[in-house]
Amino acid sequence: MPSRLWAILSESYVFLKGITRYKESLFWIVLFPLIWLTIVSVIWGSPDIPTVELGLVVLDNKSIEGVENSTTKILVDVLVGSEYFKVVNVSSEQELVELIEKGELSVGLVIPEGFSENLSSLRPAYVEVYYSQSTWGGFAGNIVLGFLQGFSSRYRSISIEYAEKFVKNYTDPLTYKYAIIYLEFIKEPIRVRSIDLTPNILLEKGGLRAIYSILMIGIEALFAGMFVGALSINERKRSGTLKVLLASPMRSTDLLVADTVSGLLAVAITALVVIPYSWAVLGAEYKYFSPTTIIASIILVGFGTLFTIGLGLLIAPLAKTPEGASALVSGIAFPVMFVGGLAVPKEILPENIKWFADYYPLSRSIDAVRKMIVHGYSTGEALTYALPAVVAAIAVYLAGVLVYRKLMERVVEYY
């Protein structure tokens, strides 16, 4: 085996031994991905709509007590029995407003006095929906409004059915014929046929958890790559091994290649831990992966890691100590983890920052993997989609190599 290759592999072996020796490395490469993936899978790894905690004020109590099948009682029973709502009974409108303003509730519904009587007397019946225009409050409010629209539509259909019977008994056949046409029209003037094209993987807990596992590997590529690049020189300078290595036949570029291999190995180790864990413990399903998809995914994650290593090399000159480099990496990587669509799907990001997740090279590479398993992209289509990210990864890595060589020249002069 050529001596240079042996030296590179030896340095990578030192890295692998260091993982078991240093608890910090073991935490970031093995334990952190498992902890984060478990939390994300439990909270968001389900296709079900989250339950809305609904504050309910019923002022139309006479209708509930006096009439067995009043509309108010039916509405309350439907809300209480629905899997979408957790009903919290509130005594007054004022109390409901206070609970929402304090943030203890996000949305509330008030059924005023005379609600059922108005409906039975063919008068409009009003209800009031209170909500806070926060991220979740707005979403919860829309769920309640959608439910009420559906309830109103159903009540309208029932009312028209009664009207049809009335018209039949009190009009001649010709009038009845045209009355029925008109009543059927106003019952549902626009008829919508919904066709659900949601990919099957998004309708399964196991599918969603497989997607979050891929995102977790992307997060590891973000952190591991940047740490490897930023600490490549500083850590060896402090430990004293850099001077010894430079005195050996190894070249400075051999050290960089060894560090690059180490970064790729760190991500590979995370993948080898995350995939079996997510499948055996969290119930992730990987049936949507084909052999070609797996190979393409490895290539895409590899280039994403190469980009983050290059980014770490570029910021290395900004830190004089390993602690400074670690703080700098954490300060950059943690925000990118969220705004880059790695910690959460980019679809739920605000529009003014979603562009970053679309174009950040690592995010685009991981997104290409997601497009293969969720939307059925072929490997060719996914690689074409990720081509700008691949080009950016190579460019940033090469730029990082130039910075690395400049730094190494200074180190050699110092020694």
C-alpha cells in the first residue's frame, strides 16, 4: 500500500478511535442524533391533525335543557365527541377572552342565547369564534371555522329537504318541478370533488419517521462537516500532534484528505445508527427506498458533507482556538439547522426565509433525497435537481482547500 494512502488511513483510524475515547464525540455522532430523532418523531412524526383545545361558552342553556334534539345540543355533542377537539367548558365570554389573552387557550367558541330558537324560526343564528393570531392560534381558528362551515352546510341541506316536502304538498306539479331545481341549486351551487394526491409515505407514521431520519442525517452532515473543517488545524495545534505530523513524510494535503474522510465517516456512522434505530424502535418504514435510491442518497449526502467541510475550512481562520472554532460553528450551524429546512420541513417555513432552504447546498441535497422517496423522482431527476448544490459543494470545498493551505504555510513558518 502506498505510504501516503497508509498515512491518510492511519489518521482516519485515529479519528475512529477518538469517537470511543472522547464522550463529546460519541454524544454528537451517536447519541445526539438518536435523542433529536426520537423527540421529532414523537412530536411531528404522525400524519394526524393535532387536537385543538377549544374553549366553549354555551349561553343557550335553555335549548339544551328544554329540547331533546335542539341544534345547540347537537352542536355541543358533536364538538365533544370529535377527535379533532378537546372541549374546555368556560363559564362566560369574559373568562374566555382572558384565557386567550393569557395564552392558556388559542381558540374559543361562544354559542349565544337563542341560537336554536333562531334556527327553528328561520332566522340567522350567530356564533362567535375568538382566537389569537399566533402561529398555532391562527391554525386552530381555521380548523374551528372550517368545522362550523361544514356544520352550517349540513344544516342548510336538512332545511332544504324540509322545504322540498313543504313545496310538494302546497304547489302544483309544474311549480314543484322548478322549485326543486332551484332548491337543489342553492343547496350546493358549487360542487367540489376532492382528489387526494398526498403521497402514501406522508399518510403513514412510519413514512414520516423515515423522512425525519433522513433529515437527521442531514443535520449530522451540517455539524460534523463544519466541525471537522473548522477544527482541522486548531485542534492538532493544541494537542501538539501537528508538529509531529509535519515532521513526518505526510504532506499537509494528506492531513486534509484524512480529515475529509473522517467527516464522511462521522456522517456514515450516524446513518448506520439512525436507520436501524428509527426502524426497530420508532417504526420508520423504508420500503420506498430502492437500491438506486440508496446509492443516489449516499452520493447526495456525501456532497452535502463535502460542502459543510469546505464551509468549516473557510471559517477556520476566524478562530484562534478550538473553543473559538466550536463556538463559531455552533453559532452558524444551529440557525441553519432550522432555516435550512433540516430540523423541520421547509414547507412550514415563512416565505421570506424559505428561499434559503431552497438554495443552501446541503438543504438542496437532502431535499433531493426527499423528492426521491416522497414524490417519486428518479435518481436522474434528483441528481439533476441537486446539480447546483453539487457544483457549489465542490467550489466551496476547493476554496476551503486554498484557505487551509495558506493557514498551513503560516503554521510551517511558525514552527
